[in-house]
Amino acid sequence: MESWKGKYASGLRFSFRKRYSTEKGGTVDEDCEVISIGHKIGDISYVSQEEAQQIDQELFNEYAYSVDQLMELAGHSCAVALAKSYPLTSLKKDATVLVCCGPGNNGGDGLVCARHLKMFGYNPSVFYPKRTDKPLYKNLTIQCEQLDIPFLSHLPKPQLLSDGFSYIVDALFGFSFKGEVRPPFGDVLKTLKEVTVPICSIDVPSGWDVEGGNPDGLQPEFLISLTAPKKCAEKFAGRYHYLGGRFVPPGIIQKYELNLPTYPGTEPCIRLH
């Protein structure tokens, strides 16, 4: 199989020349830099829910990663991708961001993301309606609180959310999600579907089937897939699609025959489109 890198190494690239008129009626051409816009997805791998779970377990059991280690790497890559897509200079409302966190690992990624966004100069708030007593999540919560990141006691109405925040991060459910959305998250998703500011989903848009998607569900403008894109990402029709979590060992890539793009330089994420 032809590799992704060989087939689509540079994404969409454009070079151009500027032409200036001189005082004597002549012209001067100036070479301009090549501009890269995203990366074509092409033959990139999309993994099933079962494959995603197997890869996760191998990272823990065979490669000795810890949950908090992967969560830190994932959450940081999310914050970097968000900062690339929504730079501080482009935002109004004092760069306010709402991060909606669920009770599992996806919510943990969201807490890490909120902390890094704060360090990047954004003003995040967190909505975390179903907290857990596990030390990892308690520590992540304390870290946010120590940075004066506010935690909302309830989710405001759609219009208030749209008026008060530049965009909303959906960190409710990840690739382990199955079945029906349980309270209180059904109402949360209903509210998020009605806001007019961008929704930015981490790994899987919440409420989507991990493999089949959900055409009637949340329709985010931004998606960052972690480790490898899940099959539902093929249904993503938003503006920004990133891959993050630069921690997949070559052995796993070879074992699962993953066709993934090469991260540029020292970047923790890469834009797919």
C-alpha cells in the first residue's frame, strides 16, 4: 500500500509571484513563499471502536504509559490545535472559552486542555456536571482551580452561551461511548446543538456512534482525533480536522497497519483538513 506520506506529503501547496510596476513603466517580479493549507486525508487510517480500545490497552500494558501521561499529551495537543484554529487575535469576548467535561477520560482531556488554554492566554471556564472521586480527576480539577479557571454550577441557555463565549469545547464522551446518552448529558447536548458559536469536539463528537457517526447529532466546526481518527471522523464535515496525541510507537503503527501522516517538526498536532 502506498504510504500517506508518499501520496500526500505536502497537503495543498501554492506558490505565487507578485508583479510590481516601476516608475519607468517596467515590471518587477518577486518570488513569494510557498503556502501550505492543511493536509489531504487521502488514504489515512480510520480505526474501529474495538481497535481504538486495543491500541489504548497496548499503550498501557506493553509500552508502560500511564493514563495521566497520555491525558496530558492529548490535552496539550488539543489546546495547541485550538490555538492554531482560533488565535487570540481573531477572538472577541476576551477570548472566553467554555470546556464541557464528561466523567471519563475524554473529560480529563478537556480539563488538561482548559489548563493549557489558560497558560496560552485564553480565558476558559469549565462545566463539569458529573465529577468523579478518582485522584487523577481531582488533581486535574485542583490544577484548574489554582489557575482561577471558573467552574460553572449549571449550563446557561443557548443564547447566553453564544453571547458569553467565543467557542465551546466538547469533551463529554470519547471512543468508549456506547448506547444512549444518560442524564444530565442529554440536556447538555440539546443545549450545545442550539448555540451559534463554534463547537470543538475532542476525539469523537459527543453522542455520535464511534463508527457510524450521527447526522442528527452535534455538528462541530472543529474535531481533533487522538491517536488515530475513529471511523466516525469520515462523517465529519466541519472546518478544522486535526490529529493529535503524538505518542503512537512505531510498533503499534506497524502492527495495526496504521496509515498516519507525519507530524511536522516538533508539532504535537497536525491539521488533516
